[in-house]
Amino acid sequence: MSSIGIYFYNIFHSLYTVVIGMKITIRHLFTRSATVQYPTIKKKIPERARNRLFVNIDDCIGCNLCSIACPVDCILIKTIKSTPDMDLGMTSKNTRKRLYISCFDIDIAKCCYCGLCVWPCPTECIFMTDVYEFADFNRQSFIYSFSIMTAEEITAAQRRLKKYNDEQTAKKLLP
Amino acid sequence: MEFIQTLLANQLIVSILLSTLPLIFINVMVLVVLYTEMKVAAHIQDRVAYMRTGWHGVLQPIADMLKLLQKEDIIPTKADKLLFRMAPFIAFIGTYVVYAVLPFSSIYIGSNINLGAFFLVAAGSFVVIGILMAGWASNNKWSLFGGIRSAAQMISYEIPTALAIVIVVMITGSLNLQDVTKFQDGGIGNWIIFGGPLPWAQKLMLMPFTLITFLILFVASIAEVNRTPFDLPEAESELVQGYNTEYSGMRFAMFYLSEYANLFTVSAVVVSLFLGGWSSPFNSFMSGPLWGIFWFVTKAYTFVLIQIWLRWTLPRLRVDQLMFVSWKVLTPWLFVCILAVGLILVI
């Protein structure tokens, strides 16, 4: 094509493409917008979405597997051994619980929502819920404590354990 | 105008009143155009714009203006203080002065001078000085680039504007915008874009050339006001904000105001010259002095909408493509049109 032919071709081609572009945008002017007006309307999130963690403390056997699996070390578990005469109850999987959970803290600010703590749990007591609106003003309020033992119960369990250990060592020392 | 003059006998008060009318009009119109732009832009992009200030965001432009009014006025230390302070006002003056010659209606025109069209182009170049001053006085290399590119762009696009106006002047025989509009009175067939109120044969031969001239005038006007696709001076992603970078608060509001007022001005110019100004498209149905204002504003507003539509369709032109379009496409075609229209009018 000669250069003057290219010149004319460019002019008409650009006018034509501008018109095509304008047709597309005017079509979009009349389509429904995709915006969701968030606080008044909340979209449903998928069934297996990984959001805030929850621990069903009645089922927890204190095995520490979730704490070991966590890549950012946000779970802190402290347990107290129970003595043979105390009955802590059964988990939902019909196994005996043998450890008192004195401290089960999850620092939800550190949690990276990977879900790696969910799979190792033998009783499926730790799982991810669909709650995603838990922003807060205070950093301290992000440490979620799931343990339900009061301070008196903890000292009572520790004393019982100490007493039992002392009795066992005393028995061993007898001739 | 004479009617108001007989009401208040004092000449000074009358002229002050009439000269502030466009200012009030600009303020109200800018709020409406701002709202339109943000809503139309949003819906073209399949989203909604502000929904919280007022019902569906109608109070948002007012909130924007209030915000700009109460911002701190920052002047860079090494900036050229006098030029920096003067620049926004010169740019706004350049825009505002053009409103004096726009024929809003058959009874209201700010100043019925016989050189209306010439005055438009001349006073419109005031804005170039304002922008250059802003770019230079900001002591910022990107503002300087923005200012220089804008000056180059505006100067090169004034030539197609002036030539297109020459074509209209050839057909109507007068530079007075009120006469040009009266020439097109009498219904849609008399508009210059369709050839003007001339005998059939001449009209048919003139029509392609006036259509091309109308398109070229429209494109050149978009470039004059620095709108996308010609908005390299304020290229938001390349030059920070171009010549606007160092401005804050009321000074930025002046530039902003003058940009939107300019939008309306060039639409109004295109409408008065080619589409019949304040005359109604139906012959005498809905025509009269007050209907004139309605038609004028409606037609100009349609072109404002088309400019907004174009802004969200097209990518930005590079600076060399900009120059190519002005000097090698718009100007030669206009020369051909001038020749053709001259020949047709003579024969």
C-alpha cells in the first residue's frame, strides 16, 4: 500500500474503531453493576472457606498436634496431667481424656488461615468457621483463650498432681 | 437585557448583575457535570459511584467542593511565588471570559460584539498562559513537562478550531454568534451541520463538508480542554498530576473548576455554531426566549455527555501522535473543506 493509502486507511480505521469502542461502553452503561453494597448486603461465602478458628474445648485431648503443625506458632497449649482417680470424661470420638487443658491461647492476629492445624486433630475439635468480621481496636483482644479452667481449678489440679507424684516417689523409696 | 435595564435605572448595577449570572451558572453547572461524570463513568465501568452522601450520592460534589475549600494552601519553598499564585486565576479568567459571548437565548447574551467567534479563540488562549505559568512556577520537573506539553497541544489545536469557525463564517457571513444562531433558526433542517438554510442543491453538496467540519471541530475542542484521549498534560499515571501537582486546596479547585467550565464552553461553542444554539429543532413548537435557554443547555449538555463517554472509551494519545493528528490530519482536511465550501457557495 502506498504511503498515502496508509494515511487514508489509518484515518478511517481509527474512526471505525472509535465507534466500535463507543458501542461497547454505551452497552456497559446500561448493564447492572457488579457492586455489592457491603454492610447492608453481605455476599454468601463458600462452604469450606477458611476464616476464624474455633476450638471445641470439650473435645480437646491436649495432644499438641495443632500447635506443632502451626507454621506461625500462634497456638499455645499448656496441660496438667490428671491423676488416675479423676474422671475427665469422654471425647466425641469415645476416647478417654487424660489431660486438663489449663491454657489454650490462639493469637488470631498471627494466624495465617492456612488450615494446617485442622487436619492433625484426632477429635476434630479445632476447625475454621465462616466468620470474617472480627476487627478490633485493641491488640490484646486478639488473643483468644479457649480454656475454661478457672485459676482455682488450675491450682487445685496442680496440687493434686503434686500430691500424687509425691506419693508415687514415696512408694518407690520404700524398701 | 434591555428589560432588566429599564427595571433598575443604574447602569453599573445592571452590568454587575449580568456579569455574575454566568458565574452562578458555572457553579451550578459544574456541580451537575461533576455528578454526571462520576455516575456515568462508574456505570460504564460496571460499578456504582458514591451511594452514601445523600440519596445515591447527589451531595458528593458539594462535599468535594467543601473539602477543597478547607484544605491547607501549600506553596513550595523554591516556587516562583507570584506566578504560582496568579496561575490558577489566569486559567479561570480565560475560561470565564468566553461565557460573555455565548448566546444562551435570543434575549440574553453577555456582550453582543460583532467579533464573537474571533474573541472565543483569542480569549481561549489565555488558558495556555495560565497552565504554562503553573507548570513553570511549581519548581517541579514533571509539572514543567506537563505545562510545556499542554501549551504545545493547545496551540496546535487552536488552528483546526479557528479554521472550522472560518467555514461557519463563510456560510453565515457574520462572526457574531447571535447572528449565526438566528441564521439557523427555524427547525432542524436549517442547522449548519445539515448545510444551513440554503437552496436544496447547495445544501446537498455542502452537507458532507459541514459534517466533516463539525467532527473536526469537536475533536479539536476536546483537545483544547485537555480531555482524554488528549489529556497528556494531566496524564494521571505518567506525570503524577502534570501541571497540577503542587497545587492544593482552593488553587486546585480553581483549575478543576476551569476544566469543567471549559468542557461546557466548548460544547456550547460547537452547539451554537453547528447545531442551532438556542433554536428549537421543531419549527416553532417549544420555541421562545425562555425555551431558548432550555434548548441551548440541553444540546450543550448532550455534548458534555459524549465527551464523558469518549473519556472512558479511548486510551490516551502519545504526544507525537497528538501532534500528528493536529497538523497532518485535521488541518489538511479543513483546508480541503474550506476550498470545497467556498466553491459551492460561489457557484
